[in-house]
Amino acid sequence: MKMFPVYWIFYYCVKKTSYATVKARGEALYHSKFLQYIGIWLLLGTSVGWTHADHWNTSPHSQQEHPYLYKLSPLMRRKRFEEITRELKFTSSDCFVTDSGKGMK
């Protein structure tokens, strides 16, 4: 995890996003699910020729006619993935510091 700022991810980003998802009547977000979420984004970002919806499509298909790498529904529901994406928090207004050293509200 050296390429990621671990403290910021787990003690700020996951915490604030979890609070927002619960506030929006969703489930709390835990570290392991957030890591799955990041992994899914890495997979989606490197998949060529497939839409995001294709990865959650549950209809049967032929691997010979249309090779397909991953079905994501066993890992995370599409609705949950979209909920995390919608509520993802990176910063808050109290994180910014002005030139005077005081936080902005």
C-alpha cells in the first residue's frame, strides 16, 4: 500500500464516505469493501470494449463468442458501487487552511 496515502484513505476518506452513505440510508463502508471498490475501479479503468454496466450484467452469454473477463456482482452490487461513488468524500471545508493559518468554513 505504499503507493496510497494509507492514513488519509482509511482515517479520512473511508470514514467520511461511510458517514455519508449511512446518512443517505445506505450501508456503512468498511476498509475491506473500500479496497474492493478501488480494485473494481482499477479493473474498470483497464477494461477495453466493455461498459461499466456489462460488468454487472447477469444475463447468460457465450464466452466463445464474447470473451468476458469479470462479473462483478459477486463482489459488490452495482447499486452499492454507485452509492459509494456518489458519496465519496476526499476533503471537507475544514481541511483547507488559509494564508493566515486559520481553517476556512
